[in-house]
Amino acid sequence: MADLHDVVARIAAEMAAEPVRGKVADYIPELAKVSADHFGMVVITAAGEEVAAGDADTPFSIQSVSKVFALVEALSRDPDRVWARVGREPSGGAFNSIVQLEAEAGRPRNPFINAGAIAITDLVAAGEDAENPGRAGIGAILRLVRSLAGDDSIAIDGAVAYSEAATGHRNAALAHFMKAHGTIDGPVSTTLSTYFHQCAIAMSCRQLARAGRFLMNGGVDPATGRAIVNPERARRIAALMLSCGHYDASGEFAFQVGLPAKSGVGGGILAIAPGRASIAVWSPGLSPQGNSLLGTAALERLAHAMGWSVFNPDC
Amino acid sequence: MADLHDVVARIAAEMAAEPVRGKVADYIPELAKVSADHFGMVVITAAGEEVAAGDADTPFSIQSVSKVFALVEALSRDPDRVWARVGREPSGGAFNSIVQLEAEAGRPRNPFINAGAIAITDLVAAGEDAENPGRAGIGAILRLVRSLAGDDSIAIDGAVAYSEAATGHRNAALAHFMKAHGTIDGPVSTTLSTYFHQCAIAMSCRQLARAGRFLMNGGVDPATGRAIVNPERARRIAALMLSCGHYDASGEFAFQVGLPAKSGVGGGILAIAPGRASIAVWSPGLSPQGNSLLGTAALERLAHAMGWSVFNPDC
Amino acid sequence: MADLHDVVARIAAEMAAEPVRGKVADYIPELAKVSADHFGMVVITAAGEEVAAGDADTPFSIQSVSKVFALVEALSRDPDRVWARVGREPSGGAFNSIVQLEAEAGRPRNPFINAGAIAITDLVAAGEDAENPGRAGIGAILRLVRSLAGDDSIAIDGAVAYSEAATGHRNAALAHFMKAHGTIDGPVSTTLSTYFHQCAIAMSCRQLARAGRFLMNGGVDPATGRAIVNPERARRIAALMLSCGHYDASGEFAFQVGLPAKSGVGGGILAIAPGRASIAVWSPGLSPQGNSLLGTAALERLAHAMGWSVFNPDC
Amino acid sequence: MADLHDVVARIAAEMAAEPVRGKVADYIPELAKVSADHFGMVVITAAGEEVAAGDADTPFSIQSVSKVFALVEALSRDPDRVWARVGREPSGGAFNSIVQLEAEAGRPRNPFINAGAIAITDLVAAGEDAENPGRAGIGAILRLVRSLAGDDSIAIDGAVAYSEAATGHRNAALAHFMKAHGTIDGPVSTTLSTYFHQCAIAMSCRQLARAGRFLMNGGVDPATGRAIVNPERARRIAALMLSCGHYDASGEFAFQVGLPAKSGVGGGILAIAPGRASIAVWSPGLSPQGNSLLGTAALERLAHAMGWSVFNPDC
């Protein structure tokens, strides 16, 4: 078995030197400002060791990685409503596709495509304080993330949230379409506002890897001993991450890396090696499918060097 | 840890008593004749133990399970041509859908939907003896399966193959469509004939579980010590089985069972618990998506009882 | 040649007696209140004769019939921008489908499906008074309709407009989707408000038939002698009405009736027999495709009795 | 009113000088051999006058124009079976699309897209002499065309028919797909063979314009006085030609030209001005949608100069 410190250091050095770095998301100005030169990585093992490299402590916009936490929050309230509302199948389409919604009566394929995530966020945003619409939902997600990371300094990047709201017409189309089909309950504006704020949570690799520890550990947060989800739910969330965590490149990621993982267009990826490690990588340049190019490469090398693919027989 | 013998016996008893058994495939008369009462299961562990229950030695038509073996054969010849021809993503559609082919210029999403499997079989059928078109391709697949199972009595059910050819217009449509796009090389009739014969291979659960041992074992056939594929390829085939092995219910299977597996409309499923077991189940009644209803239920119970989900941290 | 008075009277009697009347639109409460018992019809000939029957003077919500007038208004301003924005092909899909938009980069197939009509209305709503967003656009459309009908009493049904806005999530999805693709310029809320008000214009058959006279007359309003559009544009609008005027039942309408016509879910249809007549019918019960059931039947009988199909050789 | 001789001569001269001529169909070698320099045009008026220009007597492959004659033949046998099998709506897709078929259970949208035409030909090919499969069907279509044109020398270009059969995998995909859905009855090979031969009928503009005379004339062949179809059916076929005659450019053709017409990838178009003229044009260069570029331009100029649009009020 390779030494984790050596492996992480070597991968970080390789990624720093990599000339082809992908294209930074430009659909909102705030994301486009970030340099593609960044690369960060933090691995936290089941034994509690924390191995970091590169820009491990620079906060970035977690974007769709937040969908994992929103799902955990919604499942903790009412799993039946979650699965009545979204499916568990890969969509076979792009992250923001509306075609599948029309063909399937407004029911999103899974909670990790945009439509599905908006439907999940709508559950979390329900039962809002009428005077502060959206406040309770985003508060709940932020509290969960802070608690999991053990870090109350985690915050929402207001400029990103504002930017998303101003330009998020595609997401607004998805939300209105689902509203027309009864898939979401709340006022569209409240649901979208909550969703845009959730996507604008800023975290470093270190914070993100910490927030993911419960998923490698059968649902129990090792820092507190608290069961965030039960073991079966932890396995199932991991299965969804493997099947659907990289949009229309999920099959490719499973094929190349073999780890449950969720990516975001901010360039972050949270990956889980069950029983072994919680891993966060960040590099803002994206593949054409919208996943971090170097983040994916780094995870592939890590999984290969450490033998961490879930399909590896030597466990 | 539960005792495997007890678990298998209990599951077989439960399956025998189950009143809702799904609907036997009726699209070809030969398959429709089989009784939904059948249930068989064989588990072969990494240690070499073989635990059987129910109709473990009754041959059935393996149908799409054969796609795994055809893929192994094609990869052994020229992996670059395989991946130039088919993708590695879930299709988001039914097993025999042609829509995705039109949208994506005749390139199938993955090797386990019908279109992709036909494209793979076409590679295996290439370089045929002109006097015996189709003979060499099906011969190669049959030799591989016999060798892996260590059983030269495995044969093709001629009546099923004939039946498939007579009624396989949907597959013929896929093949002609791909031929129009240059995705397949051979004469359509030769490729289809090879494909229909491959699907008509008849095997028992015992034979099938034996034929799958190399996939739990890092690519090495434990019976012979021969490397059928290298460890990386074994992992990758398992990843494809998890992502795409159950057509448009693959995400659900990953969610519920958590094992790489490939199903066939004959009611058989080959599942792999990497490093632990090769498993074959058979029950002819199908779910609406075309996967064995009781076979899936049995695998879910087995994976749960034994802790064999690939997403389980306790490895 | 049959006598027009006899024909219209006979058709109205037949329609009054017809037991199967279709289903009144129920997607907004204001429309659902209208009784399916209504039937009205007005035919105005090229010679200026006005033949009425049934509820000829009862105002109804013209809904999508308004798309013809919005198109005329937009073309009068800048035809190049109109045709840069929408196509001229039947969509092959439902009136409110979003699938085609995704496949074709946000460009609607034609100005008579909802997406295309919203894009056209956005052109009309442009250059708004910032203090009264939406006021100028809807004002222009209303002025055009009043002028064509020679009747300043034509008004917008505010309850319908409010109802549409409150429930129009599907249209909001279309608008946001197009906004994301740059197909519409204005703020989505302004464009939608204008669109919902335009659809809520209330007119009687008599008013509607009068407003359509210029289209039977080579573009010239016979009441005023004013050229509303030039002859070529009048022909082309008629061609669009024939190809695309009945959503996904346009081909069937051309086949059965053979007249350019535009329907609305309020149950109204404006039909044009070039050189012969402007015709308005109204009956609120709809076919599954959303077109007036008895209105269509009445037009078919009228066209047949009078020999008015554009495909008739005896002109 | 312009003089028809002058108009036709002027248009032919303009077309001869036109530098941009489109791209000759290259999907079968026999069609690719034809020079894009050709242009021919024949107009036959209701009064029986025959005005010709350019390559008016050069035979070309009529290809999809044959679908009109196959439809007439099938309707003459059993209209109920025709309309049970195919719809009357524009497809909103390409001429050879298979997507719509999958979405709509194997029922083609109309008889003029390839799928619909194959389904119609299958009706004509039914009841074949078992010893000469396909002989009776193609014989019937050829007899009809010869009779309508008053010219027994019209023949099938065997090289084209052979070429189509050898390369027609896309059409074979459509046929097998429909066979799987029960939309066609005959053996796929017989139906396809009939279809390929029908498409390979070679005719000159003069022969084609003559064969179309009954459609301008209320269904009666003016040469013989025989009613080929009744007046209602003649109108309805014209309506289908207007709605669906130019594949996914039918709306545009209606908008620009305003005449019922059917195009073929050989570069021919048969257009009908009801009560006025039967028109055939031919120029092999195609638009991206597969319609003759100069043929369309010539018809637009002719319809404009003569005032022959069906949407023209001056009839």
C-alpha cells in the first residue's frame, strides 16, 4: 500500500504542473473571476488522519456539492416525501436539462440534477416563516454543514448568491415547470432563493472533507459520535453519488475513479471511499460536462494509488 | 456476520413462498413457456465455497447477461475499438430505445443496452469465415463462457435463437440504424445472428456463478489461476455493471442492492461482490423494466444480510 | 352554391343539438366557469355581408387567437427581428412543450405555439415606459384589435389575466428558458404580464370576425381602406395559420377544413377564406389538443357547404 | 396577370444563371452522379396548355414524389386502413427520423415522411404473389403513374433501386421498427424492396406534371375524364402536401410559396395550384432539409408572378 502523504503530495505537484486545466464556469460573473491555477486537496482517513495539499484552506463556491447536504437534511425530515418527488436513476441528460421533466410529468430523475435538487430544496424550504421567506431553509442547510465540518465560520457568499439569482433563468424555468406539475410546493421565488443561497455556500477543501466524514463512516460523524444518518442511508446516498454525482459523466467517473462523489461547477468534488476516507478536491477548470478537470484526474490517481475503488476486491 | 448457508437457504425459502413473482418475458414464445415458479441461486465465495439453493442447476436463457462475456471478449481483442464505438454512460432510457441513437449519431451510450451490445458483438463477429458467417464470433463467446465455467456442456438453445431472429425486429432496427451511421461493420444479418445466438446461451445458476468468478477476483479465474482481464479492467467492468447493468433501473438497483450486476430478460442476474463472491440468481418473472423481480429481491436480501454492498464501510 | 344564410343557420342548429361538446379548459378557474352550451358564429363576406348565428355577441376570452394580432403588431415594427427570433415550422409537439426549445437552443418553432408567442409579445413589449412596465405593449395590441374591429369597447378581462398570471407556471418556464437563451429581451415578468393580458382580451364572434377582415382581403381593412399589412404578408400569415394555427392538430385541421385559422383555449377560432370571408366561431368545449370541438366541426361544415377550402379548384 | 410563357422562360433563365445550386444527394452513388447544372420546369394549366423550359424532358429519379402516387393507390383500396396506420400531422422532425416513431408507438406522423411512406407502401405491397414478392405492389404504382402521365415508357431505374437497397439501412431501421410495432404487415424485405423501387421511378418534368393533373382538377384526370379520386380526397391530398410535403421545411415552403407540393431528394418537386396548374420542377441541388434549392426558388417566383398561392384572395 502506498503512503497516503506521499501520494497526495505527488498528485498535488502533478496537478500544479498540468498545462490543460479546463474552463472556469462563466455563467455567473462571480465564478468566472476565480483563477484556474488553483488546486487543493484534503483527505481525511477513517483513522482520523488529515492529509492536505495545495490550496486546501481557500474557500470556494461548493455549488452542486451542496445537493448532498440538502438531501441529507430533507431525508432527515421525511424520506417518503423525498422519494415521492424525485427518482434515483441517472438522467442520461445534461445537469440542467428540462426535456426529461416534460417526458416524465415533472418528476426529476434524481436529487443531483438541478431539477431534482430544486425539488429537494423546496422540501427543506417548506414551513417557512412568512416574514422571512427562505430564511429557515437555508439556515437549516447551513447549520448542518457547519455542524458536520465543526466550523461555524462557514458562510454563504452573498455576491455569488445574488449573481445566481440574477442569471438563473434556466433554473427558474425548471422550477416553474415543476410548479406547474405540482412537484414543488412553495412559492417559486422562495424555493429558488433558498437554492441559490445553498449553492453559494463557500467552503475550503478541509471544511468539505470534514463535512463528508459521516458518509465514509456508516453515517456516524467521527468527530462527535453522532449518527447523522443510519448505515443503510449512508450506503444509499453513496450509491446515488456514484450513479448520478457527475451529471452526464457519472458513468465515466465510476469507470475511471470508482468512488461515490459529487461535483460542483465551482470546481469542487466531495468523494467518499467507504470505510477509508472522505476526500475533497478543488480546481476551478471544468470539463465540457461541468465537472472539475483536475479534480477528477486527482481523484483517479488517488483511488488508483491507494486501491480505494469500491470495485477493488482487496478490501 | 451472518452464516452464508443460512442466509441463502432462508432467502430461497422466502422466494419460493412469494406470491408476487413478476411477468415472464413474452416477446418470444420460447421464453414465455418458462414457469414463473422457478427460483435458483448460487453463491461462490472468494474462498471457493459454493452455496446453492432452489433450481440451481436448471439451465435458463442468459439473454443480456451474455453482454458481459461479449464485452470481455471484445476488450481482449481491441479495447480502443470498443470504446470508440460505445460510451460508458447510463442511457436514461429503455433497454431497446432508439431515440438516444438518433440524438447521438448512432453511438450507443454503453455496452449493456441492446444497441451497445449489438455494436460489441459486431466487433466479435468481425473477421468471419465467409463460408460460415457468424460461426467464429459465437464460437469465441461460447468458448469463453465454457472455459470460465469450466463446463463444456454449456450450449446454445437453438429454439430460442431461432425465435429471437424471427421476432427481433426492434433489434434489427437498432442494427440497421447503426449500420447507417457506420457504428457496425459487418453485414447486419451476420451481426444479428451472432447476437441472437449469444443471447440464447443456456446456463444454470451454478454455471453462471462460476463463469463470473474472475470478476470478484481482480480478473483472475480462481479455478485456473489464469488472468482473464487485468485488475483495472475487472474494476471497470464492475463499474459498468453497477452504472448500466439493469437498463433504466440501474440507479435503483445500485441504491437498493449496491452490487455490480447484469440482468437478462430470461430472469437471470449475475452479481459481483468484489473480493467476496460471484453470485447468480434466476427467477423468470420480470419487473416492468425487464429485470428479474425475485432475483433482485434475493440479491437485496443477500447483500444486506452479508454486508456485501460495495458502499459498505466495514470491509 | 349554397346560400350562406341557410348554411350558417343550419350549422348553428346542428351545433346547438350536438350532445358531445368537448371539455371546457380548466387550467384557470375563470375559463372553467364558462358553459359548454355556448355556440356562436359570424361570417363576414368579401362583399361586406355579415351573417351571424347563436351567441354571436357574447364576449369570450380569445386566448391564443390574440397571437395573430400580436404577430401583426410585431411584424409592423421589425419583421427581421420577428423571424430572427421564431421559425415558421409546425412544432410536431403540444402547444406548451418545452422539449423543442431545448433541442433547438431556445428558438421557438413558430409564432403560434406558446413559446413563440411569448417571444413575439416580448418584441411588442420592448421599449416600455419604465414606470408602467407592460403598459405600452398591451396597449398597442389592444389598440390594433379595437381598430380592426371598429369597436373601442373591446377590453381585457382582468380576472382572467390575473388568473393566468397566478397559474401560468408553464408559460413562466418557457419564458425563463428563452431568457436563458437570449430569445427574449425584457424582464420576464413584464413580458409575461403583457402576454397574459393579451390572452385575456375578451371579444365576441362578431368583433373577432370583423378584426380578421383584413386577412381575407389582401391585408386591407375593408372598413377603412387602410392597408394593415401588404398582400404578401397577408398570404404569409394565412400560411402560418394553416400550418401552425391548431398546435399539434394543425395538419388534421388543414386536412378536414382546409382554411387558415387560429384557435384559442377559450373556444374561439378565427378562420380566413381568402377573398371570400372572415369567420369567427366560438364554443368553449375543447378537443384533447385544446381546440374548440364544435368550432372545428362548424368550420368543416361551412367550408364544405360553401366550397371554401383553399384547396378547392373551383375558385 | 403575367403571361405564363414569359414567366416560365424568365424563371428558367434566372435559374440557369444561379451560382448557388445546393448539394446533390450523395447518399446513394447513382444520385450523386447527376449534375447540379440541370434545371427543368413544366407547367400544365387547367386549360390544358403545357409550358416547358430547360431540361423538361430529361428523366430523373422522382424519389419521395412517388409517395403521392403510392398514397393515391393505397387510398383507392382502403382509406380506413391508411388512416389507421399513419397520421396527418407534420412531424416536426427530419424526413428519416425514428424518434417520433418511438415516442408514438410506431405510428408515423404522416404518409410523406419516410416511415409513413413505407407503411403506405406496405399496404400496396400486400396480397403479393408469393413467387414474385414485391412484383404486384410496384406494378400497381407504376401502372398508376403511367396511366396518369399517359406514357407507358415510364420505368424504374434499376441501378438506383439496387443502390437504395444496398445502402438503405436507415429505411430498414424504420421498417423493422414499425414491424416490431405491428405497423407493417408484410415481410420487411418485400416492403422495402417495393419502396426502393417506387422511389427509383424515373420521370421527366413533363411526365410528372402530367401525372399530377388530376390533383389540380378536383381529382379528375383531364386527359381521360376519369375520376382518379373524388373532389374531397383531392383537396385532402393537397392539404397533406402543403402541411407535410417538404419534411421539416414544409412550413417554410407554405410561407414562401403557398402551394401544395411534394419534393424528392432527386431534386424534383410536384406542385399543385388547385384549379389552375400542375407544375413539375427539377434541379438536383438540395437544401440542407433535402428539398431542391432551385426548384423551390422557381416555384416561389412562379407562384408570386402568377398569383397562384392558395392564400391569394384574387381567385
